Amino acid sequence: MSTAHQLQVLDSFIAYRESGTGSPIVFLHGNPTSSHVWRNVIPRLADRGRCLAPDLIGMGHSGKPDIPYRFADHARYLDAWFAALDLRDVVLVGYDWGGVLALDWARRHPDRVRGVVVFETFLRPMHWSDWPPQGEQLFRALRTPGTGEKLVLEQNAFLARSLANGVLSGLSESDREVYYAPYPDAASRLPVLQWPREIPIDGAPADVAAVIEAYDAWLTRTPAKPALLLTFGDTGLSAPKIVEWARSTLPALEVVPLARAGHHAPEDAPEEIAHAIRAWLVRHAL
């Protein structure tokens, strides 16, 4: 059973769940979920280390400071959480934006990292040509001033669509309520809107593209640091051309395909994800 905590960081606080003892394994969620997404993965790995799953700033049960919620803001608050807990000898597990944050933190703190596991995340800066037509239409709308605000802040449409399309097995009403609870009004939904605007597509925004290019370069020149990529079929961010690019470009990245799952894969395949991570930890004596 995991224990819920709150930790003061900067001008706000990070909520997180913790289970197990030993060297830390940190689980980072994406948009628009929370640490709740790991609830069926962590119990299967808690005998392997101290499992910690924070809610990103502005999301889940964490605080909602008055900030723009750009990638750099999330990284800054997450850095403060890592520092406050003095986490070292860490394995990072992340998907979606949690994968970007994990790889970025690992690149900047290689002496504090044992390895990294990612899936359904941004392995390289994107191009609009990478997106299927419906995805391109949605994300262009989300990135359009005024239109994105209407869809996300006013209508809360992105949360509903992401959960419906990103979980193949469906969600219980109680789990759906957990994901909706942090976003009761327009102001609370700013993080959900800002994340799609942070995706580096055709070079913009340039600062986030630079973050991804930096950890790609790190993965290219650091094959001794174990890194695992899990894939779930051939859609979304597991599209074949992206995975093949990763295989050929990032020698540190070990690719393990699993059965088909949605973008929010821990909802569909928690047992398979935990088994793959456990096998990788054993294989690399982590």
C-alpha cells in the first residue's frame, strides 16, 4: 500500500505517493493524468526499491501556483522535489511528458541516475507530418490562441478526449473522477492546455526542442547508462518510423515491444509494464 505525502517546494508543494524501500524508482506521469496512473504498476515493483510517484506541479493533488506551466516550470519544481528528498541512485520511469522530464533530469544529473525507462514520449522533436490527420487537426486547434482556450479551459474537452482515446480498456467511474477532480474550473486547467503547446513541432517552441535534442545527444554518447523504451503497437508515439529512428540513432536505448495498449498505457497494461521493467532491472543488475 502506498503512502500519500506532500512536500513544500519553492512557493508551492508537490504531492506524491511512496511505497517500498531501497534505491529510488521514480514514476513520472503525463498529460492530463496524475500519479494515479501508476497505481497498478507500483505494487508490482515495490519489492525492487523505494517507489515514488509525484504529481507534476498544477496537476493531481499538487499545488497550483500562478505560473505559465511551461516545460521549464515543471522541470524547475520537479528539480526542487528531487533536491528536497535528496534522491540519488535513481531509476526513472516516465511516459508522455513524464518521459521528457525523466530523460532531461537524467541528462542533467547522470551521477544520480542508474537508468531510465520511457514509453509513449517524445524521442525527437516532431514534425506535423508525423501526425495522423485527426491528431494534427486537434493539436493545431489546441495550439491556436483562443481556440485552445475554448476547448480546454472552457469546455474541458481535451481531458475527456484524451482519457477516452488513450485508454483502450476503459476507465471505471471512480478512476475517471480522480482524473477530473484536479480541474474543476477554467483556471485550474491551464497545465492541461499548456502541455500541447510545449510539444516541439517544426521547431517551435525552440527551447523545448533544444531539451529533447540535448537528451538525444546524451543517449547517443552514453551507451553505458541503461535506458529502456517500451512500445505498444504501431500507433501514437510508438509509430514505426519513430521507433526505427530511435533504434538506429540512440544506441543506449533498448527497445522492448509489448502488446497493444493506449497512450495512457499503465491503465491498459500495468502487469506487462511492471514485468518488463522488472526483467530489465534484473538484466542490468539495477
